Amino acid sequence: MALFAVWRALFAADPGGEMAGLTWEQMKAYLFVAFLAGTLLSSFTDGQVALRVLDGSVAIDLLRPIDYQVARFAETIGYLVGELLVVAVMGSVLLLAFGGMPLPDPTQAGLFLLSLLAMVSLKFALVYLVGLACFWTGNFHGLSMSRIAITNILSGALVPIARYPDWLRTSPRPCSANWPG
């Protein structure tokens, strides 16, 4: 909600009504998508893995006849249902508080849902690794906060990627482009 308020104030201070090529209506949609992606698989997954590592119950989990990572992913999918409900309620409150947002066309909505599915497995891998890092650090909160900060900055959740400096916004050419032949 704080990001919505900050960006609303920035747009109100700008007489042109456009920043980084986005109108306020588009920025609200951008912030909502960033909120949705950032909230899913955030607190339960890495916390559960880390707590199992820190209290030693991971040893019993590893003795069970099911793959540890598969079990954690299944657990994550269970939490995902609850997180989707929380995101729906909180997102509705945000949209009502800030005047709604334009709806995407069906093709865009379908592509967004596909990317959201891909994001679930990618984000699970990241939080799983952070949870397992507790084997070496013995600390969870610092690792989790670092993961959140890095992913928020690099994903464009705090500031649209279009506002990044050129050296951070553009990707280098693929390595194969430098190969002879």
C-alpha cells in the first residue's frame, strides 16, 4: 500500500501525468502485478524449510520415502491456495482505495496466468535455496530479508525497469553471438 501512495504522490506532482512511459492507470496495474507476484510464495515456504533445518526435523524428513524437495513443493502449493485468497482480498482493498485499474484483454490475461505459473516454480526454487542455506548460516531472517530486497530491486517491483539506468536495464548479447562461425 505504501508503494501505491508513493507513486500516487509522484504522479500528482508531475504535471504531465506520465512517468517512465506509464500513466497513473498503467502504473496502478504495474504495482498490482508486482504486489501479486511478490506476495505469492513469500513467507510460508522459506520459513517452513528454514524452521525444519534449524530445529533438526529435516533429518527425519530426509529419512522418509518421499523426495524432500517434492514434499516441500507440494506443501508450497497448499500454502499457495491460502496466499491467493489473501492476495485477492488485499488486492481488492488496494484497488478500491486507489480507484480501480484497467482490465487486460483476454490474451494478455492468459499470458499473465502462464507467466504466473512459471513464476511459482521459479520462486519456489529461490526460496527453497534460501531455506536450505540455513544449514550453513544458522540464521533465517537475514537471508530472507536479503532475498526479498534483491528480488524486489531486480524484478522491477519497487521501480519500473524502464526507469533503471541503461547499463542495468539492457541485457548483453548472448555469448553465442561472439563465437566465430
